[in-house]
Amino acid sequence: MVRACLFGWAMFTGFCAMAFGAEGKPILFSPVSEAPEWRLLDGYQGTITRGQFEERLHRIFDPSGALQKYLQWGEDGVEIFRDPARTQSLFQLRFARPESAPSSSSVSFSLADPQKPLLGQVICLDPGHIGGDWADIEERTFRIGRDRPVVEGELNLQTCRLLAERLTAAGAKVVWTHEGFQPTTEVRPADLYPEAIQYLLQDPLSRRMPRYSVNGLIRWNAELLFYRSAEIQARARRVNEELRPDFTLCLHYNAAPWGPTRRASLRSINRLVLFAHGSYTANELAYDDQKFHLLRKLLENSSPDELEISAAIARQFQEKWGFRAEDCAGSGYAHASGVSPYVWHRNLIANRLFRGPVIFVEGPYMNDRTMYGWIQAGQYEGTRRIGGRERQNIFQEYADRVADGILERFRNLKGHSPTFTNYSP
């Protein structure tokens, strides 16, 4: 039986490789994605100079220059193509002349109530993952012995609830991508089997291949597309079409690799990292929709707000917790922002699809020995001795670090640069 499965899998992967090699065409859309509507970028025509475009492209979105082979520069604009041969045009952007470019000078304003520095701000909270009955499928839960299971989706939601209280008290209107343990999307893994097969056919050699039968592998990839693509895209539609926040906070906990045995175990290591959007890879830019979102994010110009808010939160983490920053150098998927050692540019589904500034916070490691004990202590009142220090519960402290960073940024804001607004075209 095992031999038959292995033979069947060899035939399946061989067919995939041949099918992909025979096509030799650029991949049009990411899995379970919607076809990009390039006409939506027409509102940005003439709003950016060539110098501004090139500076943002190199510094934030495409430091490796992978997009250049899809671009054709003209005297007054740039055209983006589907293919490196530049035979299939996707969109043509017209640049502003330097002398007529919109001003980026700051507009001063005063805060009506220093005690409510977030008054007028609409802030969206996106607790990472789903949790609940979906935690096992998401591969975001573990258990040590007979201890309480650690379920990241539940930790994220608990922390966001406390964060919402702080933000609301400071004057913000808080909205949510989801508030419970049910998926936002109406799609279920069983609906995604055709897409899972297509996903494998596109590039089988680069896909993660657990030791499953063919059917098991298709099921595993359908689940992957469910929680990683369909769910986040459903949240993005809600953010972009219904909620329209001034900025979004995607909040997560993190974990260190399990090690060679891949069994749940505790480590003595902890790091923190925040991601602002950017750093597209060459493989990602083979997709039409990835090209579209890069261009939309570049023209939207939400990066300054992402970096300022992220840097302010990072200062709180560094001063109050003192955990070391994650080092993504050499990862191939992220590059340093320059505003803080904790803040990196990375192209994630959420910060790519959500319109406006998106601050993606990857919190402490759940399987660090000290953090694990802190999590196991639950949501208690007052303080307890954790890791040799008197601490509030971890959910409150995590929420306070994020809230204090946001409040610091808005209290110290002397003027506002007209970068992103939720009324952008």
C-alpha cells in the first residue's frame, strides 16, 4: 500500500512539473485571489513624480529590482507588463511634472483634548488567526504535557479586547475584522479542493510537501488556502469596503521553531518584530495581482504612517520589555526599515490586501519558557512574580505596550503629512 501511494505521488508530481514546464507562462493570480481591477489606479494619475515613484519602489517595495523587467519607462510615465518580454500590458501610469507635483508639506493642527489624542481616529483591530475549533487546522496551537493548550487565535483575541479598551478610552472608534472564533469567510476547506490542485500544479517543486498521500496532500493544501488566503481576503473586503479605518493593527503572538524533532517543546529564546508593508520577492512578482497591490500600495503612500506607528510601538517594547529584536537579514523576504531594529518591511497577505496603513505586530514567543509560564498564568488581577519580576497578566501588558506606542505617536504629532486617508481614490 505504501509503495502504491509513493508511486502515485511520484506520478502526480511528475505530471505537475511537466504541466508547469510546458506552459512556461507567467502566473496570473495568487491562489483564491480576485482578479485585479487596474482601473482603480486611475485616480492616482498625475499624483506622483518619477523621482518619488523610483525612490519608494527601491527603498520600500522592491529593493532587489525584481519588478524592473516588467516595467517600460517613458518620458511622462511608466507601463507595467504581465511578462518580462513586455508583450502584455497591464497598466500605464502617468507621472506628475516635478513643478506641478502635489505638495507634501505638513499641515499643523492642535489637539482639542490631550487626554483623548485618538479622537476622530477609526482604528481596526485584526486579531490574527481564527482559533477555537479551527486552531488545529491553522497549526497555531500546542500543548505541553497536561498543561492548558496554547491557542494563538485565542491569545490574540484576548489581547485585542484589552487593547480596544485602551484605544476607546483615548477617543478612538475601534472596529474589528472579527471578534470571535468563527471564520470571516463563508468558504470552507472542502470548497477549495480544485484550487488546491491548481496551487500544486503551478509550482510543485517550491511547495511545502508533508508526507501525505495524494488525497491527504490536496486536503492539507485546501486547508492552507482556507485559513491563509480565503480568510484573510474576506477580512480585507470587510476592511476596504465596510470599515474603512484610518489604520489597522494586526496582532499576533510568535513562536520559535520546534527543532529537529518538530515536537512541542520549550525554548529559552524570545524576540519581537513589527512589519510594515514592502519587500516583494521576484517569485511574488510573477503574479499579476501582486504587481497590482505593489503599485496600489506605493501610490497610496501609507508607508510613512506605518513606519511612524510601528517605531513608536517598538520603543515601548524595547523600554518596558527589553526583548531583543528579530533579525530578518538574509531571510530573502524582508529588509530593514531603517526606523527601528524591530521594524522590517515584509509583503504579507494582510498588509498587502488591507487598504491604508497596516501595522503588523508579531509579539513574544509562546514557547519561550518565561512567556509560556506567563501565558499559563492566564488573565489574573494585579501582579504576580513572573520570570523574577512583578508583572500584570501578559494580555494586559502586551495590549499596554501597543496602546502606549500609539498614544505616544499621536500625542507627539506636531503636524500631519497628507499621506494616506480613508477617502483616498
